[in-house]
Amino acid sequence: LCTLLAALVSQLLLLGEPGEWAQMVCLTGCVMGGGILLLGCNLALCMLCKRQSTRESIQLVRQEFQRRRRLFHFVSVGKDGFMVLVKVGMSLISASFFMFANALFSCGIGLARYTALKIQGKEPAAQQKLYRAVGAILCFSGLCYAGYSVRLFFGGSAGQYSEVMALAIAAYTFVEFGIQIYDLIRLRKHRDLEAKALRLVSLCGILVSFVLTQTAIMSFSEQAEHNVSDGLAGVVFGGFVMLVGVMLALRPLNIQK
């Protein structure tokens, strides 16, 4: 059904404006193909867990996740690497260096998350060192992001995207936003130093997601130049990230053994 619906939508698009045919057909195929992929993953999950419902399978996976929490935390760093690759791909498709700057910032987020995950199990002195290293990475990433955004005040451009590309970027950033929110909720009850660092790393990822979403939406909703507003958002939220990094690096620590 998903395949037939994609074919039907593709044919209906031929009746509209020809400028966006290829991109809309591609987007339709990605959405329907994603639906097929989710259905296949659902069947595979039930088969591998030997359960008859998705809910039972998810409960089993959750129990396994709790048992091997540390291993899965390090695997989650690969999520940041995947986000970097997606942003790099979008920057190449849209020929936007601003998107590439966001990919570089995601590299900083991934490095900060990896450093935070190394805190657990270390001696108190080593924990403090790693905790402050996370703050230094976030501070440097926020400073570079805000510094790059300043150029938008002096004639630089965040890029112009087609409606389809802008919607794809906005959808991606909303997904990233949701993932970071989930990480915050998941870690809210933990009081150890590692969890505190991971919560603040996720918060910094959320802050910059606002900038990218605004830039993508305004690129096709506003016909006038919006470089100043994009630059202002980048400076403000990059400054917030830098402030979070400074707080991490300078706040007194009370390490619980």
C-alpha cells in the first residue's frame, strides 16, 4: 500500500508546477519508504524478541538496556556521528556553509558527550578533570558558533533553500530536538556527575536546533533578507551554549562516591 500510494502521489505531482517535481517525488518516496522500514523493523523486533506484540518486545529491550546501560550509552555517541553525516549531506545538497557550520557544532556535541560518558568509574580527581573538559568543549563550540554567526551581520548569508529542502531541514531538526529532549527526561532522576554533564550537553544541542529550524523556515517564508535575524539567533544561542560551558568549567563540584 505504501508503494502504491507513493506511485499515485508521484503521478498527481505531474499535474502541478514542474519546478519541484523531482524533489517532491523524492520526498514522497522517502516518507513511504520510511513507513515500510518501520513496519519491517516492527516485525523484526517481534521475531528477535520472540514476543507476539510490539509492547512486550519493547519492554524486553528496555530491560536489556537497563542491564547494559553503559554499553548502550557509548553506542549512542554514534547517533551524534549520524547527525553530523546528515548535516554534511544537507550542506552539500543545499550548497550552504551555514549548514556545514552546524555539522561542525554537532561534532563538538558528540565529543562532549563522549567525554562525559568517560566520567563514571574514575577517581574523583579524574572525574573533575573530565567534567571541566566537557565544559571547555561546549564553551569552545559555542564561541565558534557565535563567532561564525557574527559574519551574518556584515553581508554573510545563511543560505537560501527551496521549500522542500527547508521543510526537510526543519523536520530533521525537530527530530533532533525530540531526541535531545528525550535524553534530558531520561537522565532527570540521576544525580551523578556523568548524568549532570550529559543533561547539559543535550541542552546545548537543543539550543542550536532552534537556530537551524528558524533559518530553514525563514528562507522560504520570508522573501526579504533575514541575515540579521539569523545572525542574532546564532549569536544569542551560541552565547547560551558558551555560558553553559563556562558554568560547567567553573562551578564547584560535590562528587558523590
